[in-house]
Amino acid sequence: MEAVRKSVTKTFGILTAGGDCPGLNAAIRGVCRAAYDRYGMTIVGIANGYRGLIDEDVRILRPVDFSGILTRGGTILGTSREKPFKAQNTDFNIGEDKVAAIKKNYQKLNLDCLVVLGGNGTNTTGYLLAQEGLNVLGLPKTIDNDIVGTDRTFGFHSALAIGTEAIDRLHSTAQSHSRIIVIELMGHKAGWLALYAGVAGGGDVILIPEIPYDIKAIGRHLAERARTGRAFSIVVVAEGALSAEEARMEKKERKKYRAESPSTGYRVAKEIAAETGMETRATVLGYVQRGGIPSASDRVLATSLGTAAAELLARGEYGRMVALTGNEIGSVNLSVPAGKVKSVPPDHYMIDTAISVGTCMGA
């Protein structure tokens, strides 16, 4: 058995925040096994995201807690969308500032570092806590793949596989009934998931937030498919996709306009039916994309990012987010992802790939 190595970090806390996704437990396992087995660190598990640190809802994690969780979906720690830097001093059950409570409990628990697993909001909060004097490390988790500073986030590959399988299944029913079927995938501000799943599933139209769509251009494309004997089509829509008209609206006006429809997918389906006269149906995949076991690729990535985080803990290199760049696992300063969204660039090769195989991008 390997001798325990020296470590700057003796005790750290770990939490998962924001939306759940496949790979969280694999990442927890990666951090904890390496930190405990190789360096003998004490691990404090924090329940339900930042809320658990505010309320001191914690427990010591031992090997039995993080063994056998590699393939499990969700998170053994629980999660929440608590944002401690938002709406401070309101509805707080112990009458004190949420950030102050976090700092107090961080010290009370004798933490040398706080490890946070999450998306844009989680890592931004981590950066803000680092600015408050806490030692923080971040891991990039989101099915949207929209975190700046890493080429890929864990959770994305699993959601991509689920989205692609759904598109595959919709193809047969669309063809059988000669229908237009619109499938809405997640992706509020970035279209990575819809773009990749659309290409993988052979979507005939792909609509993403980065390219405002023209319903008349979509109508022409679908009409041409019908004219050439292809009476059915699959339209893949990111939940944050917007029309050219919406893109010109102010944020409040756009929010009011969107409230009139159940979701983007249903609105697009209604617009297509009105524009083309074709029978159109909508399917919203929803939370199915975030559930279930992680893919092999996400298990590998989450484990690698987790063990890399343990190495940063051992060296005392705080204020970082572990990241995948090319084929290398490294890290970036927490300021890099803070407050940003990694959008699909207009010159990204996948957009050209989609257009090259006859997919309409809505414009």
C-alpha cells in the first residue's frame, strides 16, 4: 500500500450546487479517494450546495460514503440553487448575512479549502468567496457545456447521448406520420447541446440561442424537403433559441412575450405550422437529459478532474478551477469562468458541419 504523502491541505469541505447532472458522484469519488487514500485528508461533506454551508448541514465523509458511487446519477451530497451573494439580509433564519454565515462556518469547521462542483453560477460564487478570503477550488459541471476556461464539462456527453437517442426515436414516428416534429433540448444561453445532438441525430433544422432564427427561412427549408419527397422533418431547438424579432427586443419585453407560450419548442412548432401548414408536433425532453447514469466518457472526465483537484489541494494551489484543455487536465484561475458564458462562436466548425450536410440553422 502506498505511503500517505504530505499535503498542505489537511481538511476540506466539498459541495455540489446548481442543477444535478450525470458525473457528479464520479467527480466526488475522484476528489475524495485521491485526497483520502493518497494524502490522508479529512473530508467534510456539505449538504445541498451553499445552503448546507450556511446552515452548517455537514458530515465527515469516509470511504464507505464515496465507494460504489462511480456509476450513480445525481449527487450523494444533494444540491440547491442557493445564491448567497443575492438578496442578502432577507428571509435568513438566523438573522445574519449568508456570506458571513458561510465564512463563520468555514472557520468553525477548520476548513483549509472549499471544493465546489457546479456550473457558471456555482463557480462564480466560488470566485466571490475567494475574494472574501476563503480558499476555493472549482470543478466544471453542466450538461450545457457553457463554462469558460474548459473545453468540456462533465455531464455534457451523457446529456448528448440522451438527446441523440431521443432524436433517433422521433425520426421513426415523424416519418411514419409525415409530420414535422420539434424537440426541445436544454441550453438556456448556449446551444452546444442542441447543436451536437442535432448533428448526431441528423436534425433537419437546428435552432440555437447564438443564431436568431427567421421562421420564413425555416418554412422554405421544410417546404423544399417536402417538395423533394421528404415529407417529414426533425427540428432540434435549444430552450434559449430566439427569433430575429425577439433578438431585437429588450429583456423585459422578451420575457413578457415568452410568457405567452409554454416553452420555446411549443412556440416554434406553432410558428412552423402557421408558416407551412404542415402537421407539427412538439416534444420537450426536459429533466430526462439530466438524470440517469453517466456515460463512460463523463465517468473518465469527472474522475480525472476530481483527482486533479486533489493534487491542487495537496499543493495548496487554491483559487483555481480544474479544466480540460485539449487532451490535458490542468486548471485556470477562478476569475476566468466567473460571470461568463461560453457561447457557440459563429465560426465554430460544428455549425459549418451542420450546414454542409443540409441542415438549416434557422437563418
